[in-house]
Amino acid sequence: MRRMLVAVVGGAVGLVLLAYASDQFVIGAARTAALLRLSPVVIGAVVIGFGTSAPELLVSGIAAGQGSLDIGVGNIVGSNIANLSLVLGAAALFTPIAVRGTVLRREAPISLGAVVLFALLLQGTFGRPEGVALLVALGVALWLILRSARGGDPTLTAEVDEFVTEGPPSSRRETVRVALGLTGTLAGAWLLVEAATTIAREVGLAEGFVGLTIVAIGTSLPELATAVQAARKGETDLIVGNLLGSNLFNSGAVGGAVALIGPGTAADPTLTGLATILMVAVAALATFLMATGRRVVRWEGAVLLLGYLAVMPLLA
């Protein structure tokens, strides 16, 4: 009982630390990149993209390194599902989410392709060749995004402005922010992984299910909080692009890192079966809803959100 209580408290502390520290890390990284005079396109597509996936990367990387491949993979699959059902659905309940034409032509197909590729490579042994393939695919995707946005992209520029225009950045202050943010994110990730493995062992739950639910929701909390807050304020321009970008980096960067750090085969067949099918189905459904009318309206958000709540218990 005491071990379970410690795990729950540790997991809660880890979630709070993960959410706050990762946010500070992204802000510091974006402002440092701006001080280094990197272009807004590079900052928006690469720096912020990697930064917002830092919780998933560290949590899954630590889990894979400790031999808990199911938690690492479950976190990726669960986060991809949550982003385009739980997060997008919750945000759309507040206000219709507009989708830019550039997002439909560029980020949407690339993100969907990354999710499908990750799902295919996850079948069977998930080892170093699969990891290399995912990282190469991510590199190609980023090259395509940067090339198509070379002439200037208002979406990426707006995203960068959101992070770098709150007062004049100081190189010393932002360096400290990056260091502390990364340290806090790492500590939060470690606490969350330790709590998740303990809870799974004590309660008798499969590690894959814990990764799909508790861990995935935890690492998606920054996206959920940001999306809901933006929707409440009516500032919905960046929500869809950020969620699609998160799925791209989860599938490519995080999936590649997990395969390289802790290669193996998922022990829970649900991860490579029903959960993976659901991940691809949600990505395809969300893309379809975005393309119809170039917005996600309230009833569509309700369908996504209720679908998430209804299906998650079936993955146990």
C-alpha cells in the first residue's frame, strides 16, 4: 500500500514537473534560436517541433532504456491517439477549429504518413533498422516542410512570434531557462516512468496499457492545456498544425529513439494490434474531418472526444 501511494504521489509530481518544465524548455529553445538568428521557418518547424515532443521523447526513451519497451511504445501510440481525439475534440467543444489550407496540403498528409509508417514498422521486431528508417523519414519530412515554406509561412511565423515576442530575450536568461527546463523535464519523465512501472506491477495492469493511458495522457497534458486555452480565447490558428506536428515528431523522432535505445518486440499484443489500428484510424478520421469544410466543428469534436473515452477501456 505504501509503495502504491508513493508511486501515485511521484507520478503526480512528475506530471506537474513535466508539463511546466517542458513548456519553459520550448520557450527558452525558441528564444535562443531567435537570438542565433535562425529563420522563423526553421524555429517553427524544427526547434519548437522537437521541443514540444520533449516529454514523449524523454519518457519513452527512459522507459526503453530501462527495458520497459511496452511503456515507451504505448506512450507514442497513446499520445498520437490523444492528440487528434482527446485534445482536438476538447478544443473543438469550445469553438470550431479552423484549418489552414497550407496545413491540409503539407502537415496533414506528412503527419498521417508518419503515423502509418510507424504503425507498419511496429509490427514484429522493433529494432535499430526500424529506428533508422523512422529517423530518415523524419528528416525527409522536415526537408519537405522547410522547402515548401522557404518563401515565408504565416503559420510558422505566428507560432514563433508566440514564443519570442514577450519582451526582449536575454541570452543568459534563456540559456538558464533551457538548462533548467530540460533538467526539470528529464526529472519529471523519470518520476513518471518509475510511477507507471510501479503502478502496473502493483495493480497487475499490462505496461502497454499504462503507457497507452496514464503515461500518454500525462505527456499530452501540455498540448491539451495549450489547445483548450487557445480555443477559449478564439486563437485557433495554430492548434491543428501543432497537433499534427506533434504526431510527426512522436512517430519519427520518439519512435526512432525508442527503437535505437531499447530494441525488441512489444510483449502486449494489443499495442501492435487494436491500439495501432485505432491510432491510424483516428489520424485518418481527424484528417478527413479537417478536410471537410476546413474546420473541426463542435459535433465533430464531440465525436472525437466521446470516441476516445469509449475506446480506451477496451485496450486494457
